[in-house]
Amino acid sequence: MPATDLVRELSRLLPAGHLLHDEESLGKYSHDDAEWAPFTAPLAVVLARSTAEVAAVVSYAADHGIHVVPRGAGTGLSGGANSVENCLIVSLELMTSILEIDTVEGLAVAQAGVINDDLRRAVAEHGLWYPPDPASSKISTIGGNAATNAGGICCVKYGVTRDYVRGMTVVLADGEIVHLGRRTAKGVTGYDLTSLLVGSEGTLGIITDVTVKLLPLAGREEQAIIGYFPTLRLAGDAVAAVTAEGIVPAALELIDSTCLRAVDDWMGLGLPEDVNVLLMAKIDEPGTTGADLASRLASIFHDAGGTNIEQATDPTEIERLFLARRMAYPSLERLGPVLTEDVCVPRHAVPEMLARIQASATEHDVVIANIAHAGDGNLHPLIIAPVGDDAAKARAKTAFDRIVDDCRDLGGTVTGEHGVGLLKLPGAAAELEPRVITMHQQIKNALDPHGILNPGKAFPAPEPAEELR
Amino acid sequence: MPATDLVRELSRLLPAGHLLHDEESLGKYSHDDAEWAPFTAPLAVVLARSTAEVAAVVSYAADHGIHVVPRGAGTGLSGGANSVENCLIVSLELMTSILEIDTVEGLAVAQAGVINDDLRRAVAEHGLWYPPDPASSKISTIGGNAATNAGGICCVKYGVTRDYVRGMTVVLADGEIVHLGRRTAKGVTGYDLTSLLVGSEGTLGIITDVTVKLLPLAGREEQAIIGYFPTLRLAGDAVAAVTAEGIVPAALELIDSTCLRAVDDWMGLGLPEDVNVLLMAKIDEPGTTGADLASRLASIFHDAGGTNIEQATDPTEIERLFLARRMAYPSLERLGPVLTEDVCVPRHAVPEMLARIQASATEHDVVIANIAHAGDGNLHPLIIAPVGDDAAKARAKTAFDRIVDDCRDLGGTVTGEHGVGLLKLPGAAAELEPRVITMHQQIKNALDPHGILNPGKAFPAPEPAEELR
């Protein structure tokens, strides 16, 4: 169908202003933050305001064989929201209502477009806490967080988005609306379709609202402990020692020297000389328990060779100690387009994996900086290529593939929290057994038999021989 | 095929002693602990010793159109392991090896037949803790726990089995073996098939081993606080006040007067007079934090009208305070066959639900005792009918259905932790939207197109009109 016909027909379904089809909008909505992944211009963009509107658009698209790519804030780093051939983008970013906060049950119901931080702020006013804290929490949506099963800094202790999603409203591939999950603390009625939808990247249904579990804010008292280390190996020893002592910190982040220098160059941190690696921990136990844990962490850092160890209990001071973490990504983006990796390895393999990443950087002559959720083995090598340097970009892509191979070699997974999207399709094909890939395709075919929703994302295509099963 | 041919052919696949077909075994393995649910004798029973044996048997069954009902220890309470027409029982109870304990990553790999408590004991020797603690932990298997997503007492704070299962080995409906999930702390490669299999009651695959996350044992110091209340309403107020203060106890259990009297009659508890309801809480924060929380809980109990409040920090004393909880079920079984309910309601609805249950007991002239995981709204009304009294049994079944209706009316779910099995098929049909039931059937058809695995369990059949989609 010509795009003009499509726009005319969709205009009948949608109020004015809910449909965009100007060049600028088509460009703006054609990809998420994974610019390295392929994309094309969509046919049009729908700014949905309700579940009913999403359903109407999907129903129309299904009837006309048009693909639908759902999208939250477009902060994804794997290309999961990148536009594909013959597609409508359905953006949920204007569905920003918090529909309910139930303080007795400890749950909230939020439309898909609610910004993560807005949800946190709203529930905090009721003494409640929504833990999942992706680095994008200021700009990413709760629907996108659910569709990608977003992680974050506190998940080393508090888990990921899936651990907090109890239920959801979903628009299926033919436009029908279903309600999955429950409101109660526990429940085992039928298959856990809620958990299946979380992390399915919009390929099985479009999540229009989520019901999330909340924890009490009370009883937590944050403290920060940081220390600098001369080598990755010694920082790795410190991380291993934290685990060995049975301490589960609320955050345990690592920043390597490339990253530290980039932040220092921009922000003037006044870094100590001869330091290469920064470890940043938080604990949140209250009272003397917390004080005891904080001093044990400081001792562990010291005994592992850490220097310039600092502790803070004041929120402003904690923010200062974690400044390098917060500014790492923007500091690196100043150096050129960043290709973000997201491998997750067993915790014991963190130092070895970081060493291999450095070897890849040298071998392929690219700059790689490292931010790592060291406490759970989730590493974010950030590969930087100068703008316009196609040779460097090609070398960066080679290094990216090498990192994925090394992660698999060490028993890791190719994506810890960013999702498969498009960028990790080859990695997922290496990680998943052929029959498991076929199981994905079988479930996809069962719930979206015409392949309407976000085709080609989230899992690799089965080998032809496997498809015949 | 005649059963004798089947036995002869299976005997070729299996070592001596792994196949049972005597009358007594066929009877013993024909049902789980849900004797009220229908069952029939199986064709034969396989005592599998390895994943390869399970695969060989399922492959044979698939080739010959024979159903396969997997089974752990048979402690289920919903009939999920009950034998169906034309079926082989595949018991995993002899697969009892703990294959690995990784203290750095904090995980264990256990074969499906490992008893829950045996896993706990083994990991405790390494300073680690496997939290999920169903009441059956002394006798139920980790594979059965995973297949039913078993809950327990500590899940009010620590979550259910699904929250701890990272990966698994599964035999699919055609006998092929797959490995799902991951070993790393985080991972989002593809759909969460592990979570889909957890709680699927053997209808999508047979779990032969599981990889579970462990927490450190260190840093926990258990304390118990109990109090008696004159009415359910006042006990309900105490539970609500605990939540309102932002306290998340490690256990918050309620036992009603019927249950208390049954335990007292048997065990001679020396119950105080004029008490009707017992609330039992545990907290596990260490040091002064724990001491403070314990005294706050005691104050809350007191302020809500609680009497005879006791606290304990010594393990033996804690066990004494929780004695009534542990002896509740066996005390009631002395009175006659027990039909165990498992509804879960929003926490605010606990007192109202308990009141309705008492009204049902009166109206239908049956004895109903209540054990409740009050902290998460998961109630276990235990309906007792004297042996041989068919009229009482019929009234009990009516009361059971009424409780399910009331739970739905209060926004609850028909099964909090026991699973749908056979007993909760009507309840699940009421709870799940028709299209959601169809989604279940579509996924079942996708992964088990010939309906080999545990047919008719876990979710209700779609309405005929829905099946045509």
C-alpha cells in the first residue's frame, strides 16, 4: 500500500496529532541508541495515548500485513526499537499516567510511557521503593524497561526488572487486548506469561501498562565506599573477597583507567597519580550493621591493595563518590560514537575477561573503556571510533565480535541487560542451542503467526533444517 | 498397545529395576497428595536415573502416542502428578546428585530428585543458603519445586522458587534434551524459557536438573516473635500495621482457632484461654537492627490487641514458638482426609477472606481450619471430612468451590503456590481471560504438538470458539 493511503486510513483511526509522517519524525523514530545496528525509515509513527489506540493500530497493521515496531523512549542499546522494512513505529512515550499506587499491597500500576525515575519519585512519596535502576532511569520508560528486562546498578542485591513485574496489559499481534499476571504477592495460575513477555522486546505483544511490586523505603541507609587500584587484577581480587565474605553490596561498580582518564580530562576529578581502576560500592543496611559492613568493605579494599579509600554516608557525598560512574558514558561520547558491549561472565572470570578486552583493544587498535557491574559480572566495554573513520569503525566491530567470543569462552552470556535486539543476534546464535532457537520460533509463531510484531529481533532465525521440526 | 508389550519394549531401554509394573507400584504412583483429584492407574512406572533415560523413555512414548506424567516426590497438593489415561509415570526421585556447588558465583546445580532440605544442608556447608522453603522441604524434590514454582514461609521476604532458578536441563516432548537459562547473575539472551518452564507442571518439558542461585548464609540472625489474638480481625490489623511500618518480616504466619485446638488436643501446647488466633513472625536482620525490629513487631502485636507475646533468639526456642505451625497439618490429618486450599488475596483482604471462609464452613457444615502465610495473603483453608462420610465430602467440595469464588471476588488468585494441577482447573478457567487460556494452549501446542506431556494439567482447555483462532 502506498504510504499516503496508509496515512489517510490511520488518520481515521487516530485523533489529530497522534500520527506523524513528516521526514524529520520518520528520521527521529527510525532507531534507538544503537546507531551501529541497521535501520530504515518507518512508514509512519503513531504516538499512542491509550491501550485502545495501540490495539486499533495493531489490528489495522495485522489486517494489512504491515509490521509494528513498539518503542518507549528509544534509549535501547541493541537496536530492539530500530525501524524495519514496511513498518509502523508505535511509540508509548505519551502514555505517562501512573494509574494506581497501592500502599497496603505494595504495588503500582503504570502506563508503559512512565519514566523510570518518575515512577520512583511518585512511589517514594508513599514511603515505597521501585528498585530497578538502569543507568537510563532519568529518560527510559517502564514499558521499555519491561520489554527489555532492564537491569541497573542495584541489581547485584535487588534483582532486575522481571523480579518486580507482577502483571501487565498487552496488545497481541492481532490487536486483541489481554491482561496477564496478578496483583497478589504470590500466584501460580497457569504459565508465567508475564515473565515470558518481560524481555521479549516487543516480539510477542506490546506492553501498554505494568503492575510492579514495590518495597518499603524504610530501613535502608545508603553508604558509599570507594577505592583506587593499581591493576585490574587487584580490583578483581577485591571483588572476589567481598563475595567470599558473604557480603551482598547494593552496588559494586568498576571503572577502568581509560574511562577514568576520560572523565578526569573533562570533569577535572583531581585523580590520584598511579591509579588505574576505581571500585565503587554501596551498602544499604541501617545502623551498626551498616557501619560494620562499610568498614569491612573498606578493609577488604585496603587489603587487596586499594588506596585513597573514601567512605560517605551523606547523600551529597555519596553522589560525589559516584560522580565518575555517572559521567563515564557522556565523557566517553565526547571522544566519538560509542559501541556499547554488555557481556556478563561468571564473577570469578571478571579479571580475565577485562584482561582479554584490553588485549582486543591493543590487537585491533581501538579505544575500549570499561564500566562494569563487577558485583554481578556484567561488563560494559565501550568501544570508541572517531567520527568519519570507517576503518576504525570496522576494527571496532571486529573487536566487538571478539569480546562476544571471549565471553562465551569464559562461560558467559552475550547480553547481561541490554537485550539481543539486532546487535546481539550473532552472539545469541552462538549461545543458544539450535533446538532452543527453534523453541523461540515456535513460541513466536504460536503468538504472532503472521510475524507482525518487531520481526527479526530478540532471537536469531533457526537454521533451515531446524525449522522443519 | 497391550501393557505387556510396552513393558517388554521399555525393559530393553532401561536397566533392571528402573521399570515398575507390579500392582502395588502402579497404585502407589497413581496420584500425588491431592487424593481428591481424579486419577487412574498408569501403564508402568519408570524410576529414571539420568537425563538420558528420561529422554529415551519420552522418545519411546512420543513414538507410540503414550502420555508421560513426570513426578518428583509426589507431595503435590493439586493433582499435577496424578496419573492419566494411557500414561507412563516418570519418577525423578532417584536422580539425587548435587552436581556442583560454585561458591564464587553463588550457585548450585542439582538433579531433579534432590530433596529440598538436602540441597539446603549441602550448600550450608559452604556458607550458602537456598531460601525457598515449602512446608514439604523435608520430603519434596527440587525438580518438583521448580515444576510447580513452590513457595513457602520465607517467600514474604525472599521470593519463590522461580526467583532462584537460573537454568535447567529439560527433556522436551519428543525426547530431545535442551539446556535453558544461564549460569551468570544476569542474562537476557532470548525469551525467558526458564521462567516459562518453572511452574508449567511438566506440561512443556521434564526438568531433569536445575541451576539455582544461592545467597550467603552470613549476615542473617533469626528471631521469632509470636502473639495470640482474640479475633481474626485484630490479627489482621496487626498484619496490616506491620506492612504500614515498612517492615518486611522473613515469615508472618497465622493459625486460626480450629487449627490451634487441633494441635493443642494432640500436642498439649498448654494454650492460653480465650485465644483464637496465633500470629508468628520471624525477622532475620542482625545485631541492633534485628533487636529493634523484633521489639517493634512485639509492640505492633501488643497495640493490635495481642496477648501472651513471646520472643526468641535461640534456635531451639524459635522452633518451639513455631511448633504449632509445623504440627498444624499432621494434627488436622488425624481428624480426617484434608482438602487443602491455596487461595492468595491482596494483603488488605486477608481478614475479610478469613471471615468468608468461616461463613462457608458454617453454611456448608464442614470443618475448616486455617493456616495462612498472612504476610503475603496466601491462605491455606484446610477442609476436613471424616473418612467414609460421602455427604461431608460433597459438602467439603462445595465449600472449596465457594472459597475459590470468594477469593476471585476479593481480587485474589486461585492458587498462590500449590499450582493448578487438576483441582484448580475450574478456578483457573474463571481467573484467566479466554484469550489468555488460548495463549496457553498455543504455547502447549507449539512445544508439545501431540500432547504427550502431562495432558490436561496446569491450565484449563480453551472454549471451542477460542480454539479456532
